Amino acid sequence: MAAQAMIGKLAALAGVSRSAARARKRTLFLEFTIVFALVALVLVLLVGFIATRYLASDIRATALNDSETEVTEVVGPYIARNLSPELLAAPLTGADLAAFDTAVRQGVLSSRTVRLNVFNSDGVLVYSSAETASGVTPVERVPTQAALQREVVSVTGTPSSLGEPGLESYTELARIGVPLTENGSTQAMGVAEVYRDFTSIAGNVNAIERSIFISMAVVLGTLYLALVIVVRRRSNAISHQEDTLQSRTDELKSSYNSIIAVLCAALDLHDNVTQGRSRHIAETASVVAWQMGLRKEQMRQIEKAAILHDIGKIGVADAVLAKAGPLDDSEWVEMKRHPELGHKIINEIDFLRDAAEVIHAHHERYDGSGYPRGLKGEEIPLGARIYAVVDAYVAMTSHRPYRKTLPHRLAIEELVRNANSQFDPEVVRAFLEAEKQGLLDDEPGRRNSEASLTATGSGKRSPSAAGD
């Protein structure tokens, strides 16, 4: 059956959508993990970098400040006591150099203080522990002018960046320049540059950096596990709620279907013409609504209205419904009451109320010549406009007591001919597009040969009369 094929195709589309939704749920946790990992990694790197830079800077500054204090208060005065202004006039030589070098090695150089350079006030290098120890001549340069102005100047860096050959075995050095003054004098007679080993400080900074990153990794892992537990518990709770809701939905759906079945059974007993046709109209109308891009709620509304569109015929006399020939004027008045009767019946049922307006307008015509209210164009609910096209097609391609079945081709031509008058042209186009895509294949009328009778019954009932 075309209806079955049609609904099958829609069901397949819906099945794909549901499968995609299930796949999306399955990948939600993985997506959460990936996003969390990326965000956490960026945060760890950023916070770790800031924290380690701050701590490294603080540690270096503290260590350098301690070194400055020691050199200023201890080393500077010691050198000034052992080096008179006269000796600073030119580079030390001979016995003066030997005596001062001995004093330096006994009172200044150590495992931490690895080199001493002394400049006079003219910036001339008068002594270097490097030259006396290994014969390596320091690079000629001028000491920091600030030190000559009685300021302590310090800087850290690698031996190459500080321009001191022979100290490449040290990872990092601190160079501290202190002014040399005589007691009671305010004028600097020279500058002492003390080089101290900062390798241990750099090692401590690296150890602290590792500790920070390890600590943050532990915190991150703990937080991640906590979030995983929370998400899984919440997911399980949501799944349980979904199962409960689905169970209740199934119960409501069963009750809903039972009520509709009772209404349809009552109508079928009263009007044999409608037997089996309402379901077929509902299925076809759902396809056309889907073709027009309507939402699920709108499709369900149209389907309900299509199934129950003639429920108002319960209030129409049996003689009118069963009459084989054309209806007279009084009988037509009776027949035209059924949309309003159907509206009143369905409007009293809460879960069917949204279909009441479609049922009320299912015999309105696009040009305003329909009944019961003479609505025109878009004044007619879209569901009713869709129903009108589908009902007319099914009516024309189905057997009726008052006329014979039309072939599919002629029924389509009738729909096109009545577009803009009886039918909404947009709905007709959607119907034709669905038919072209094969969603409406093998309709009842298509099983009739093209040689079938093309004549319609006489009187007020016609192939385009949408079912009455």
C-alpha cells in the first residue's frame, strides 16, 4: 500500500534521527572529557606558568637581595681594608698583587663566590681572581657607572651573557657591583664586582616548578574524577527519569489511541463511507505536512484532525449519509452541520483540542466559497488546507456509492485545476512534490488502469468535493 510505503519512508527518516540522537548521547561523555581535558590543560599551563614565574622571580629576588647585603656589608669593607687608594691607581703587580690575591682567596672566594674583579674610579681593571688563578684575562669593559656613584648594582644570567670567560661550568651567575670607599669618605675609590654561583637557586626554582605542575595535575585529576562521578550519577538519574517518563508517555499514548479508536469505531458504525479512509487520509496528510517542513507538533495535530475530521457526522441523519444519489437543499444543510458538530465534540477533549479548529475548517475553500464560515486563503488553518487537498485526492481515487473511482492521473489533474479556487496552491505543490519523490506511490487510484471511467457523478457531489 502507498500509505504503508509512505509512512515507512517517514519512519526510516525518524529512525535515522533517533539513531543520531542516541549516538549523540553516547558521545556526550566523550565530548565532555575531551573539552574538559583541553580546557584544563590550557588552565594548568597558564596558571602553572604564572605561578612558577612569580615564585621564580620572588626566589631570585630574595636570594639576590641576600647576596647584595652580604657583599655590601662584608666583602666590600674587607676589600677596602686590604686595598689602599694608592694600589688602585694602576693594575696590581708583583708583591702587591700576590698579597691582595692571598687575602681575596682567604676572605672572599668560596664555593659560592667564584670570581672577583676590582676596578678603580677610572674604570681600569686592577685585579681579577680569574687572571691570577688561570691566566685568563677578563674581557675589557667598563664597570657599571652606578656602582661608581655609591650604588649597589646586581644582575643575574649565564656566564656568556655576563661576558666572563672561564665560568662556563656554572649554569647561572649573579654579578654584584659594590662601591669601594675609605672610612669617612663619600667618594667611591673603585668598584668590586663579585660573581656568585646561582646554580643551586636555579635548581630550586626548577624543583618548585615541577612541584607546582605535579600538584596541579593531582588537583586536576581529583577534580576530573569528581566531575566524572557527578556526571555519571546525574546521567543515571536522568536515564531513570527518561525511562519513567517514557513509561508514562506510553500509557498516555495507549489511552489516547484507545479514545481515538472508540471515536472512529462509533463513526464507522454510523457512516460506512468513512471506514478505513480516515487513517489513509491521516497518513497521506502527514507526508504532505512533512514535505512542507512542518514541526512534529503540527504534523500530529493534522494527523489527529484527519483521523477524526468527520466525527461530526455522528449527529447527521443516517438517511442523508447513506443516500446514493445527489442531496437536496435540506439534506445539504443537514450535511454541512458536521464540521461544527465535530468541532464541538473534539473541543471538549483536552488532548484533542488542538485538532478542533482543523476539523471545524476542513470543508472551507481557498477562494472563500466553502463552509461553514466561508473562510478564505490563509484565514483557513494550514492543517485544514492540507487536509482539503489530501481528502479530495483520496475521495476521487476511492469508490463511492454515488460515483465511480477516478484514475490517479485524472485526480492529479483535478487538484491542479482547482488550485487557487478550492485548494491552496502551495499545498498542491507540496502534494505533487511528495508524489514525484515516490512517497505517494501505489495509491488506490493508481491501481486503476488509465482506461477507467473518467466521468463523475451528477448533482452536487463531485470528485473535488473533498469527501462529501
